[in-house]
Amino acid sequence: MAEALPQSVLFCCDHNAVRSPMAEGIMKKFYGSDTYVQSVGVADDMEIDGFSIAVCNEIGVELSRHRTRSFDEMEQWGDDLSSFDLIVALSPASQRRALDLTRYFHLHVEYWPIMDPTGLGETREDKLSAYRQTRDQIVQHLTRKWGPPMTEDTL
């Protein structure tokens, strides 16, 4: 049975360039603006990944304007972790960082083991296939947790 949507969710991964922006964009597309959704990475040393943009575009999710940011930058910009109801870590490193940063807050941190598609595949089509698998894993976790998309034009 699907859970009620939280008021705010923070997705996190290693670089905020592949998995967490995909999760942020797909959640916004599926469930609208009733939930405040953001994403962050352990490090901010990359730009949004072009393959992530391409496979999300296939399902009507726009990521090309996403700007990566780290946990540290998020805090510098005044965003407070304690303002989120749920933090969803999509990589082991981001789970460790989220748990470390939230040890003084009463915050729930979940870990969703989402495949890192970077470095997989030799050809463009092989790479796109790996990124589609990651996208589809995120979709499965979202719909398992919060039910089918609420918007008419999804998938």
C-alpha cells in the first residue's frame, strides 16, 4: 500500500549529476508541486550528465537546466537539512553523509540501492540502456513508495 506523500524530500547521491537529479525530476513530474523536492550530492565536481538528460527527456522530464550542488553548498545557501521530512540516499556514500549530517536531527534517512550507470557500456546505445535501467529503478522505487503518478501526462 502506498504511503502518503511527505511535505518535503531531499534525494542525494555522489555528485548530484545522475541519480539524484533524475529522482528529483521524476518525482516532480509524477506527484506535482504538493511536495517540495530537491537533490544534492556528496561532492559538486561535475555537471548534469547528458545521458541522464536524454533518458529523462524520453519520459517528459526536463533536466537540462539542473545545476549540481553539494551538501556543503546547500548549507552555505541557507537550506537546512532539518527542513526536510525525508532524505533518500541513492548511493552508499550519500547515505553515510546524510546519516552523519542528520545525527542531531530527528530525520528519516532511507537508502534506495540505485545502480550507478556511469562507466557502463561501450556504445552510445549501451550507455543509454544502462541509464534507462537506472531511471526505471527510480520509477519503481517511487511508485512502490507513493503509488502511481498523479499527473495525467506521465508515462
